[in-house]
Amino acid sequence: MPTYYPVPFPFDKILAKKERLKTESLESSIRDNIRFCIMTRLGEFAYDKRLGFEMWEHDKKVFYHEKEPYYEEEVEIVYKGLMENSTARKDFTKALKQLVAKNELRLEQVEASFEFKAIGDKKGHGSIYQRRIEITVRGRIKSTGRQLNPPFIMEILYSPFRVESNL
């Protein structure tokens, strides 16, 4: 059974040939690649500027789209409002599925979900102080015909700013 090198790929160690590199299973390699694709911002990866998850561009599109140096003519402003709105959730889910299907060629029948969940106790005025994004990716491994088991699951915690004043 083939083994795979972890992401990030250790080019320097492979070229040096001084030590035996740790390898991982097919399933772990697929999960690493999905994590890499999700955590990469659009345009950040030097070898493919189209690789990346558009979720990281959300704040820039919503809050800074008219201010220099953030404003870019070619960027279409899609999201307006909170990240948790239903349009954003549908768009992120669709983008996630396309991202994985395009960049993880060892998977087929890719299913993805992008959910917002509240965490913690309610603070004053009924607001929840922290939120969690839960990303799940399922699919069938082409070479074995088996489902990716367990599926890839990632949680991202974030706390939107909230300003309250008595004035």
C-alpha cells in the first residue's frame, strides 16, 4: 500500500536524503490536503493563485470593500451582512465542495457541509460570546472504493466584534 508525505511537503529533507521521512496513510494524506485547501487564502499559494477557500475573504468583501488598499475592481462583492446568514452558508458550502472536488483528486462523490454553531453561555442582551464554524467533508476514495472514514471534520472558533456603549 502506498504511503504519502505530510503537508507541508518537506522538500529540503527529501533533497538532503539525510533522514528517513515520516509518511502517512492515504486517508491521513487526504485529510491533510483538505485542511491545507481550507486554511489557504485565495492567492496565497504561490503555485496556484486560484487555490484557497473564499471564507477568508468574507470580512474584506463585507467590511472593507470600499476602502483602499482592500478595494479590488475584479472582486465581485457577494456577501453583505453577517457571516452566519443563510446566503453565506450556502455559498460557503458550495465553494467548499468545489474546492475539495477540484483539489483532492483522490476523492469522488464529495459531500461538504459548512455550519455555524454557538458556543458558551449567553452574556448580556442575549448575545453568545463565541461562535464555531464546523466544516465536514465526506467522499469515496477512488482507489479503494471505500468512504473516507472517519470523515474530515474541522472546527474554527471565531468571535465577532461587538461594541456596546451606554451613551
